Amino acid sequence: MAETFKVLSDPTRLKIVIALAQHELCTYDIAQVIGSSESVV
């Protein structure tokens, strides 16, 4: 459980988790959510 909270403490990862919980997204969409390039995703 500690590892889960550690992962969610990162703001970028948390944005991704929240976005994926709401919608099915491709890497392009996730990149738009976090304001980064697809290669980062």
C-alpha cells in the first residue's frame, strides 16, 4: 500500500490516473492532459 501512495504522490502520475479513471485515453490524449510529449508518456 505504501508503494501505491508513493506513486500517487507524483503530480504528473496523479493527473494520469485521474484522467484514465474518467476516460479511455490514448498516449496522445494523456500527453495533452499532462502537457508533455507522447514520448514522455
